[in-house]
Amino acid sequence: MTSRFQVVPAAYLILQRGEESDREVLLQYRRGTGYRDEHWACAAAGHVEAGESVLAAAVREAREELGVTVAPNDLEPLTAMHRTHGNHREIDERVDFFFACRRWSGTPRTMEPAKSAGLQWFRLDALPAPVVPHEACVLRALRDGSTAAIQTYGFDRQDHR
């Protein structure tokens, strides 16, 4: 009997402000994490813990990483991304749930300075470089109004552009 395929679930929170024409997203500059350091990334993201829903994970990550309170009802599902590194290691097989959020309480701030070199607001049409590649795909789709309910990344080598 073969073992079942497993994926690691994660929740990503994209805080947004402004109107459609000048919408901004909050990004963090990764440093000291061991993964995609020196890249811009969603301001709050992390693994879903055992016994935790993906909604609860997004709310928890907002509190832990940004010091803000988000209500689950204020999470707007954007996309689910099934991605792979193509190396067949369980840790590198992922399903990521991306949420947009326009309402929260508190002022976003860096809560984990050992993992982040700071936060900054960027217009969706003027994102910094580099952005974590799979997150850049979602941010571009959000900018273009073309987010899909489900997308894949890493299964086709063109995904890594």
C-alpha cells in the first residue's frame, strides 16, 4: 500500500487600503527566516496549526505578526494555491489560502523583528522587487482583477517566472 499524499496548509493575509484606482497592500521585508529572506511578502502569513481552521490561522497570524485584530467575517477569500517545489519532500508540498482584508483594529507594526526588516504599504501597480514568487502571482492577479478560486504553482516550470 502506498502512503497518502500530504500537503502543508498555510494562511496568507493581504491587508488592503485605498480605492480601486490607488489600492495599496501591506508587505513585510523578510529577514532571518531561512526562506526567501530579502524578499517582500504578505505582511502576515503562516502555517495552519493542528486543530485550527484556516480562518483562525489568518486571524492568529495577523495578531502575532502585525499586532492587529481581524474578525473572521472580514476575511475575503481570494484564492487557494496548490504548489510544489517538485522535489517530492512533504514539507515542500503546499496548499496556501490567500485572504484580503480591508478592516482591522489596531495599527499594523512589526511584532517579530527577528523575522522582518519592516513593513511598508505599496500600490498594487507599483510592487517592489523582489516579491516571493508565488505571492507575486497572487498580487498580480489581485491587481488585474483576475484571481481564480484555485490556482497551481510549481507544477509547470513557467510558474517560476
